[in-house]
Amino acid sequence: MFPALETELKQETLPDPYEDFMHHHLQYYGYFKAQKGNLPNSAAHQRVWKTSPRYMLNGSFGERDNLISDTLEKETFLWPTCLSSAGHTQIGAVSRDSLMLSSPLLRSRQLLCDELDEVNPRFREPRELFSFFSSRGPLQAPRWPIECEVIKENIHHIEWVPPQPEYFYQPTGDEKMPEVVGEEQGTVVYQLDSVPTDGAYFTSSRIGGKRGIIKELAVTLQGPEDNTLLFESRFESGNLQKAVRVGVYEYELTLRTDLYTDKHTQWFYFRVQNTRKDVTYRFTIVNLLKPKSLYAVGMKPLMYSQLDAATYNVGWRREGQEIKYYKNNTDDGQQPFYCLTWTLQFPHDQDTCFFAHFYPYTYTDLQCYLLSIANNPIQSQFCKLRALCRSLAGNTVYLLTITSPSRTPQEAATKKAVVLSARVHPGESNGSWIMRGFLDFILGNSPDAQLLRDTFVFKVIPMLNPDGVIVGNYRCSLAGRDLNRHYKTVLKDSFPCIWYTKNMIKRLLEEREVLLYCDFHGHSRKNNIFLYGCNSNSRKHWLHERVFPLMLSKNAPDKFSFDSCNFKVQKCKEGTGRVVMWRMGITNSYTMESTFGGSTLGSKRDTHFTIEDLKSLGYHVCDTILDFCDPDQTKYTQCLQELKELLQQEIHKKFNNSGQEMDLEGSWSDFPLSDIESSTSGSDSSLSDGLPAHLLSMADELNQKMVLKKPKKKRLQTRKQRNEQHQNYLRRELKLTEDTPGRAGFASTLQKQSTVLRNAENSSSSVRSESRGSTELSGRDKGTSLDPPLTSLVLPKNKEIIQSKKPGFTSCSPKRSTNSSLGPAPDVKPNWPRTKYPATRKDRTATAVCPSLHIYTYP
């Protein structure tokens, strides 16, 4: 069949075991069509594969054949528009190096052959385990629920930092509060069709969403003089349900609730076209649900002009006048709605503008950023990109492992871990911008970034809820529930993102100590940035969970507010990532809340946060980790002492307000922190709604199976049963030793033990008979007694076992070491300069990079 191979095959005397195995394996799955005798040896015919056109290896980049059975692998892919020409050149290089055997003889996609490789073809690295983008190149297009219509345009915005501070709007008291007119007296100019709400549930998804022709939902213009605005929100992260024209330049807007729910209206992001300049427009959102909002204290909406971006390179900016947040006048007996109204003038005629609640950061934006990391030859050496799991709709949840390669396994095992995540709430895009700043710094070439990578293993999940981000939800996933209330879930298939996240952290805790867990969020009712943590019950580590937030407030004094931090654990927050990770053993477990508004502190007082402000906080997180783990514990000790003084003041203030007196020099440290800590009810928290109806039965079945798997407790034996069991054991041993001459000495020992037990039983029964007096005959229990000395040996051991099983009993991990020097030193009060974060640290020595190492050990 292959004449060129016959002479060489004749020289082969012994079959290669590996080739024989691969022959059977590939033939079994239908990939190998030839007979066993026609199988070419890989070592002998390497040059034939390279020279014969029949066996040429073609580039697999971007190609798909009919051998792929996975439906997710058969999808179309979206080429990134955010890469430069250099990026596409790198992708082309990857496509030439990544090769696939397309021969009809051997249809394996796992073999790679380089042009300079003179030995055997090598196997491809396992998919979804190693670098995700390097072998595929194009980005996977987002998958939408099949109910959602999606326009075919790619929306992209430039990044821009305003040259001047954007101050809060100052209310005058004369702002109008327009009454809601509705479509009865207005004209509907935009309305989404068949949006799934409460009662429906997610079934399937596809790229591009709903099948069929995309409808034109906006009204048709009657001519060039028609000044009706054209609305659109059917793009990634967009949210607008309906627009009603109630005046020549006035519009009432209705936001779409989170899919498969009937609430959570906060995030908005939509487009308007056919604008007119020098005309004052009024927009009023009529179905907001929160009674309090930052719009009531000066926050402005964001606007983006495409003409300004193309002409002047100007991006998102704060716009709006006559801003008012007030209660809706309609009262239908249900949950009350609130309105947000504002006016503005567009900068150009016939412009395309966008409005948003905050700076958008989409799933495609994330993929473009990760693709640039994967194609960076330096960053890809210490940042490994993995697929943590697939979301409910089939979108990839990415996991980044960032650390310097370790020379030995022992060196890798000594590194502590830091876990960071963002966008569990899809409408809180400020979390993504903080994460972006963190990644920019940790992947940079500064000495501090190198030191962090040498010291820690960073596990980063930049987008926990990609489905919600794609469809424009504010709080929920496609399961119709807040994922940050279901970290205890057992439903892996319904909540895969958080189930796999928790499982990953659980495995990480078995390998190494996790120093810090932080989940990035956004806040719509408080300004500044702050943390929610958990009070430690250990007196040894009392107040230690508050040191990291205090350090962060010192490193970012004009953005971060320690006074807004809270450390109380409420029952309604038991399902959050912060509390669940804390109960798993991570002391420094936090939720970082970043405002949608701006700062009320320092030099940034009364100004909105920009993208650069949020990124800088990511840098300050890295800075604070270095301070927190500095071998010189001066800063740590100073913060701990300062925290104790602050707590004394709070306790004294509380007792003064209540008219009581307390000696603070006494046992003030025993005062429960929960008594002086306010609740986090002012946070952007949503109470858990429980599981949807279609998941309740599934959860009950899983819980029932888990209960059935638990072994039944054995009933405790009586003394009589234990003695009889022990005597039977001694009799069996005696019988065995009688049959074995070599064990005669052991038999004599057993006889003595048996005699001692019988004597002990007789003596103990006689003692009981003497004490019972006239009831000695009825009181005898026929050998049910146990020797008292033996009892004294057994009971304490049982007590220890029972004590260790009690809830709340904790044991220190052997890996974790506590430093007694972390306690306060009253005599030492070092100066801590509250300056900005320096670019380099002279007191730290950066570890030299070793590019010559070829074998790396990754934790």
C-alpha cells in the first residue's frame, strides 16, 4: 500500500509496544483505517511524513473538521478587533507552529511536528488545561440564551481619562420630578419582545442568541426632519426594555429585569442615534427598585459619543444636569418603583451616543485582554491561563495562575496563595477595572511585581458570572439567582461557576496556606472604596483580620475608607463567598466594595472615580500585600496597636451614649465586637430567594443521597457485651497459640490476662454486692461489670474523640505557623510615611529571573 515504506518495515523485527497500543486505540475509535501490518513506525518514517505530500501536516489554527463531536467545539469564532497588527503577526506564528496530521491514514489531532524536530512527533498539550488561547487564536463568540435577540454589530469603546476632575452634581432644590405618563399617553419607540421573566427558566443557548431574522425594534424615521431618537440595547451587556416618547425631546425608559426574574433593575447600558445638538433632552428611568441611590447625592450618568471618540479621542465622561432620584407616583399595591431623571445636550448632530450606569467591561473585553497575555512571550511564562469550567450557557470561566517558576518542588510548596475574583454580580463592572489594574501590575516588570510572583501563588478568576455580563443582568446568573448567596450549593450543574470556584479553593487549602481571599464588587449607595470582612473568634488573632484593610487605607488615603469597613457576619450572609471562605479557614477573607460614584476623601473629595482611579486601587492591593507580609513587622505591629486604640474609643463612646461607665483599663478586650459593630444591611445585599421551583426537587434529591451515604452510627456496647467480646478474642488467640508451638510464651501471657479479667469481674461484683446489702442477689448482673482501672483508661480517650467532633472545635493546620511577634509593642511606635506607593522598594531585594532554566515546577 505504501511502497516507500516496505523496505524499512522489513527491517523491523520487534513491534513497538507503544505503536501497538496506539494502533488498537485509534482503530477502536475509528480514527485508524489501515491494517496493523501497514502501520508505519514513527521513528523510522519521520522523514517520510515531512516529505510526502500525502502525509504533510497542515496548520490547525482556525480549522475545523468533521471529527469534532463536541458541540461547543463546532462553534464559530469571533476574530478579535482589539489586537494590533503585531498581535495578528503573533497569531500567525502560532498557526504555523501548531500542526495537525490530516492524513486519511492517521487522523489524530494530538500529534505535533515542528520543522526542526528530527525525532518523533510530540503530543499536543491537553485542551482546557494549558494555555487556552495560544493554540486556538480566535476568541469564542459569546453564547446567549435562545430567547435573546442580538444585533450583529461589534461594540467597542476607547479608554480615556478625563484631563480634569469630574465633580459631583450639586442639587439646587429646583429639579423637576416628572410624573410617569406611560405608553397610554406617549409613543413607544423601542420595546424588546418576549423577554423571559419570573416563572420561566433557562433551557439552552447558542452563539447569536435567537434564531431567525433580527427585527428592527426602533421606529422608522419619516424623513430627515424626523428628530425621533433611535434606541438599541441588543448587544453585549446592554440593558433597556422599553423607550416611550412623552414629549418632543422627553423619553421615559424602562429597564429590563434580570433574566428569569422580576427584579434587580439597576444597571443600564444602551445606544441612541439621530441626535440633535443644542437641544435639551430629558431621560427618565421609571422602574428602579432601590429607595436610596448615589444619584441622590450628586452622581452623574456616563455618556459616550462616537464622533468625539473618532475625532478628539474622547471616551466615556460624566454628563447630566437637573439630576433627581425620587419615588414613582404610580402605586399598584406591589413593590414601589423609583425614578431617575436627568437632562443633557448632545455634542453633535446625527451622532451615535451611549449611556451607561458605569464604565462597561464586557466578556469580549476580557477575552481580548487575556489573549494579549497569552500571546505575550514574557507574561505567558509566569501567567498560565486555564478554563475553570463552563458557565450555564457554555461560556468559559477563566482561571489565571500567576507565579514565578520554582526551581524545586520544595520551593513551590512553601509559597502561600492569594485568591482574587470579580464580577459575580454582572452589573458591578467597577470590579473588573480594579481587577484589570491588579493584573497590569502583577504581570509587569517592576521589582515589586517580581517579588510578589516569587513569593506567592495568585489564583485569579476575573469574571465569575460571564452569562450575566453578556446578557446585561445586574445581579443574577441565568439560574435567576444571586450567585453570591449560593456558595454552599450542592447543585454543580445549576451553579457551576461558584461550585468549581469553591472546589478549587478547597483543593488549594489542602496544598498550601491561603493568605488572602478577596472578591471585587460595586456599591450603589455609598461613596469611596471599603472592605467587608469577618470577625475572628480566636483571642490569639484578635483584630488581625482588620490589619489588611487599615494598611490599604494608609496606602490609598484618598480612595479607601477604613471607617466604612465592616466585619460583622450576619446570618443572611452565610452563603456569600466571603463568609464561606472564612469558615473554610481563610482568616483574611474580604469583599471589596467599590462605589459607582466617587470619593469624599482627601484630594479627590467630591469627584467621580475614573477608570484610572479604579486601576490604581489594583496597584495598591499589591502594595498592601507586600506591607502585610513584610518580614519587618513594624508596620503590622503599629496597625495592630492603632486598631486596639480605635476599639477602646468605640467602646468608651458606646458606653457614654448609653449613660454607663466602664473601666477601659480592665477587661475591655473581652468586650464582644459584635455589640459595637453595625450590620452590613446598608450594603448592596439581596436576600436569598432560595432555589427556583425547578431546582428544588433536584436539591432535595442530592441532599437525600448525601444523607444516605453517611454511615450509620453504631450503638454503644454495654459492659457485658464488651467483656464477652474481649473474652472471645482471648479464647481465639489461645486456640491459635496452642496450634503454634512458637507462640507458647504468648499463650501464657493471654492466660494470665484472662485470669486477671475474671478476677477483676468477681472482685467488682463482690464490691457491688457488699454495697447493696439485702439486694445482693437481685443486683448481680452476671458479669456485666468492667474493671475500674480499665474504665479510667477508656473514658478520657472517648471524651477527646467526642470533643473533636463537636461543632466549633478547630485544630491548627500543621502548615500554618503563628508568629508571636505580631502582638502589639506599646513602646515601639514607628513612623509610617503616608506617601504614595513608590515605584520601587529599596529595602526589598528583587529575585533575579532565571531564563536559562528549562524545567520549571508549577504549584
